[in-house]
Amino acid sequence: MAATEVAQSRRIVTGIPGPKSLAIQERRRSAVAQGVGSVLPVYVERAGGGIVEDVDGNALIDFGSGIAVANVGNADPRVVERAAEQLGRFTHTCFMVNPYEAYVDVCEALNRITPGDHEKRSVLLNSGAEAVENAVKVARSATGRQAVVVFDHAYHGRTNLTMGLTAKNMPYKQGFGPFAGEIHRMPMAYPYRWPTGPDRCGPEAAAMVADQITKQIGASNVAAVVIEPIQGEGGLIEPGAGFLPALAEFCRSNGIVFVADEVQTGFARTGHMFACEHEGVVPDLVATAKGIAGGLPLAAVTGRAELMDAVHGGGLGGTYGGNPAACAAALATLEAIGSDGLVERAREIGDLMLGRLRELAARYEVVGDVRGRGAMVAIELVRDGDRTPDPEALAKVLSYCHSRGLVLLSAGTYGNVIRMLPPLVIGDELLHEGLDLLEEAFAQL
């Protein structure tokens, strides 16, 4: 049975993790650096649809998608076929040495599908952090300015620059400094925790950010404002309505490059191809990765031609950036998203999940907030209805669900958000079964 034929049903035949996974985990202790963590140490044998099968024969429902990577599934046959065909012809030449057409094909596709009808250029890279870092490089080169503005609760990567852009100290920054300079952090429009309430969050936060940039940095010194249209690791925070359009307009008025970090939100995840489209925001630069290539390492920066072309020759690139097999996989991924209607499917998943989760919130006071767009959904857990974060309750819920075969992720600055990112090809039956397990976990609390 091929990976694409994995039976779409949960199956638990051993404890989670099982004996074979435990044996591999023991080998790992003496082979893999201890700083590398795993949410759930069950070792995967194969995966497909909404199921991950481990080496012990357990089949788990996947509400993680490898952190929003497997949008089209873990082994879409078109992705597998196109990548395998490319591997049979050549694995690598380095586009900066001997270029190849697939790289150009992917750039043309990104230029076409990212928001805005202006002339665009793209560069292909390896990871989300690398994409964000190169977006900053482009902005600084094009504007001649240095300052970069980011936000509370942001996550942008693990390189030195992107650690500086990231808000959360543990585990991402602790002990790894000093970080790059000229990074300035602003308040995030966090509706659930905004002091005057969610309805006033967007306009008030936008005014506050504009004021602080003007007074504390000087708008004429800012090269770029970098923001996730929905913050992922920060707790799936969707900014208050109007915040992103106001921020983009402030940038336009002051010659600041508006960079959308769509690494986690891109490629149909939120019910649009890109999350910026929900409020009609057109970024100057878009950083993408994760769901771009069906599980193969690929990332990109796409943006206004005059900005991208402002960088001197040789200033952008990298040995593996735009690997030919990854490019082939990306083209197949875009084909799958379009032909399988996965943008619309993401909306259906969101409607189903948010409906069930709001019913859950009505029954359990520990559920302080339910939020999300498309197949990017979260619940925030609090104590006694007073919005005090409750990471202990989250740990209990995740432990229960993991032990019964549901892959869930945690998130949030306070460690109290359950993050759900199912593959866009998951079936309704598995979605309901996973949510049933989640309800059981809250009943246990």
C-alpha cells in the first residue's frame, strides 16, 4: 500500500508512543542534539490524507500538518510523481551556476498568484526564516534605511536576524544573543486581550503603532514593517479588523516596505490563497515557505519589481535555493490546490471546526477564546474566566489527545493556546472524530 493509500481511520494498537517508537527514541538520545524537540515522539512510517501512521502500526489523526506544511497532504501523487521525475533527470546544479526552467516557472507562478497586479519578481530560498531575512535585505537595499519594525507575539524564524525579529524568548532566543540591531517592537492588535475590547482593537492599535514609530524611531528611518497577517506561533492571533489595512497605508505614506510573512498562512491555509487577501491588503513583499512545495524544502520572497531589482547582482541567492526537485513539487502543489479546490475546502474546514469549538466554549469556562480562519484554528485556555493564561490545562488536554491518537500543537506567548492546522485534504469524518477526542479531553478536566 502506497503512502497515498493510507486508510483514513484512527487506529490505536499500542500505547502512544509504542515500543518501536520508544526504542528509536532511546537511540535518538545518543545521536540527535538534545536541543531538537518533538511534540509527540511517535516515529512515522507513512502518512496521507488526514492520517499519520507510526512504526508500531498506530494511525493518528493529523491536526498539525507538520506545522502547516502538508496543506495538500503528506504524499499527494502529483507532488510525488513530479519530484521523482525531476530526481531521475538531475538532483542539483545550483541555479546560480547552471540555471533550469523549473525555477523560472515557480517564480512566474508566485508573481501571478500573490496579491496585487503590479509587476513582480521572486527569489527562491530554503526556509521561512531565510525568506524573511531576505525580505529585510531587499527592503534595506531598496530604501537605504536600516530600522525594521516587528510586533509583540511575532515568530519569524531561528536565524540570528529572525530570532531578533521574534518576540518569544523561550525556547527561541534564550542564550543565543546578541541579536541584530535596529529592530523595534510594537504592540500587536490582539482582539481577545485588547484593553478596550475587540471592536476597538484594530483602529486603536494602528494609531498607537503609527504614533510610536513616528516618535520613537522616525518613519523616515524605517526600511520595513514585517508582520504575519495571522500570527502562528504567537497563538493564531488574527489582528483586529482594520489594523492591517491601516498599517499598510501608513507604510505607503512614509516610503516603508510592508512585508507580509505568509510562511504559515499562505497557500490556501486560511481560506484565501494568502491571508492578506481577507482584508484586501497588497504587501510590497511576501515571504512564503511551508505549504509551498508539498513537504519539500522551498521558500520565496515575491514583491514589487522595483524593490526586488534594487539589490545588486549576486546579492540574493544560495546554494540550494530553488532546488529543482522542490521546484517540481511546488508546481505540482499549486496544481493540486487549484484542481482540488483547496481554497474552498479550507473554508469548509474552518466552518466545521469553529462551529464545534464554539459549542465547546459555551460549555467550558476554561475556553476563553475561539478564533481562526479556514483550516487555521485555535482555542485559548484561561483560568476562572478571568483571562489568566492556563498552560497547565493545555498540557492536560494535549496529553489526553496525544495518548488517544490526535496530533495537536500548542502555541502562544503564554503557552496556553491549542493550535489546529489539519491538512486541507482531511475528510469531515476525521475532523469530527478529532474534535470528539478534544471534547473528551475537556470533559476530563
